[in-house]
Amino acid sequence: MKKIYTIVLAVFVLAAGAVFAGGTKESAGKAKAPAPENKVLRLITWSGYAPPSMIAKFKKETGITVEVTLSNNEEMISKLRATRGGGFDLAQPSQDRISAVVEQYHIYQPIDYSKVDTSQLNPSLLSAVKKNTLVDGKSYAVPDVYGTSGLVVNKAKAPGIKDYKDLLNPKYKGRVSYRMKRPTLIGMGFSFGYDPFALYNDKAKYQKFLNAIAKKLIAAKPVVRFYWDNGDQLLQSLRSGEIWAAMAWEQAGWKLHAENPDIDYIAPTSGALAWVDTFAIPAKSENVEGAYKWINFMLRPENAAVFTNKEKYGTASKDAAKYLDPDIAANFKRGLPPEALSKAHWYPPVPPGLEEMEGKVLDRIRAAK
């Protein structure tokens, strides 16, 4: 019986071995099936940044459906914090709202620039965004949309106003306006030869800078007509001739220029202040490849121009100007040509505590007699 049992067992082992060997050989002959391509891109962005015509064109080219959630910086951070970087495949935060939340909450992943067609991008804009979203040697964003703050001037009335500090010149007493907000402190700083952004990480030096600018703004209070808060109020004052020059955005200047060619937006000689909204990929994006496809698609010059023609904001796509409507192209050529854009001061992240310091200085200026 023992001999028979041994023979039976040997036959069983050989048979089992053949079965397993056959299974292994069959498996080895078949390549692993690739994961199906994700055909949905969940985008959280600002109003107007994903035109319906571009969504339709992108789907036709790639087969990917773009699902848009409209938001702002605070909501983007809140939603992505709640999911630890999940729920969306691509986001569009401002560049100064990225590095701090990456350090604190890890809600974005580093950008793989080998997957970005950087040849489409304005080099100075790309360099600024890389620098200002840097965390542990890696950058977390790609530039998309920008806007600036400079001067809106009635050139027939005030041809000598070329820089922020010219708004303090007594010869324009009662004919100028600006906001009592932090951009005024920073813009005046650059105009008077400071580099406020370089002082961000030294609070003692930053306070000294704020005090110096406050002294100049207090001394110039008799020159200013009013500190504007309402954009409609400012536009009407410039239209009527009550105000000859103001610190304001390019869209305001271009709107007035269409009504009165004497009024226009000017990039200050010391450089306009500028913000950038970007593309950033959430840490738990489920369609990273689709995200890079959308980034490259929206930065193609002809596609980027669709956005600018409608919304009037600038784009990081360096050749989009070739596809702009003539009046829009003329605005950028006059007010923000490449040489002016290269001098722009792009807002970096604000360290904790600085805005509180600025707020106290702004209150002091308002209260001064």
C-alpha cells in the first residue's frame, strides 16, 4: 500500500506541476492590460477661466469631459484641505496662495515641467511662478492668467505722471486718487527705490520701510482728492475730469480709453504690480495626464486668445497676441508691451504678520491730519 500511495502521490505532484507551469506560461505570454484612460477632468477654477467653447473643443480633441466647479482662492484651499488634496484633478489658485498651503497641508503635487510645453509660455512669467511656488526645491504651478495695477491717466491733463510717486506731486493737488490699501504702500515703495518684496522676511526692515512710505503719504494728503474704494466712483471721476490720474487696473484704463482716447492705462516706470493665477495639480488628482493635456491646450496661443478676447485679462501664452481682436491687441501693445511686462513686480506669498503690520500703518495714514 505504501508503494502504491507513493506512486499515486508522485503522479499527482507531476500533474499539478504541469497545470501550474501551463498557467504560468499562459500568463507570461499575455501583457498586462493598460488601465483605461480617465475621460473626466474635474477642474476647480475662477469664473470665465474655462470658456464653454474651449471645453467643447478639448473634448473633441481628447475625448475628455471637463467638469467645472467655480471657486476662489479661499474656497479652493478649504475644499482641498477637507479632502487632503482629493476631489479635483486640476485647480487654478493664485501663485501667492500655493507655497504656504503646500508646506502646511500638502494639497498640491510638484509640477513635472517635462509634461508642460514651456515653449508656449512667457519666460519671465514662468520664471516668476516657479520661484514663487518653490517648496523644498520643487515648484508647484504653471502660469495662466495675469493682471496688473498701475496708473490710469488723462494724458491731456497730466502728461507728467509716469510713476506712482507722481501722484504725490503738489502740482496735481486735488486731481489724483488711489486706494488706501496695501498695493499703494508696495507700489509707492518701488517708486521710491525700495524693494518691498525683498524685505518680506525681515519684519524690522519691513516696518522701517512702511514708516518711511507712511510719512510720504501723510505729507501728500492735501494732494489727493479722495481715497477710492468703489470702482464705479473712480471711473466716473475720471470721465468727468474731476480726477486726472489714479492708481488702478488696466481694465479700468482700457474701458475709459474706448470712451476718451486721452485717458489710458500706463505701466509705471518703476514697474507695475502684478498677480498671476496658475494651474496647480491637487495631491490626489485622479487624472494627472488629463490635467497636463488641459494645461497645454489652454496655453496654446489661439486658445488662450479666446479667453483674453472675452475677459480682457492677460495670458501667460506668449504668442496669444497674434490671435487677439484688434482693439484688445492694441490695448496690450500700448499699456503692457513685453518690455513693461518684464519689469512687473509679481506678488509673492505674504509671510504671516505682514498684513497686520500694513493694516496699522494704513490706519495711521487715514487718521493723520
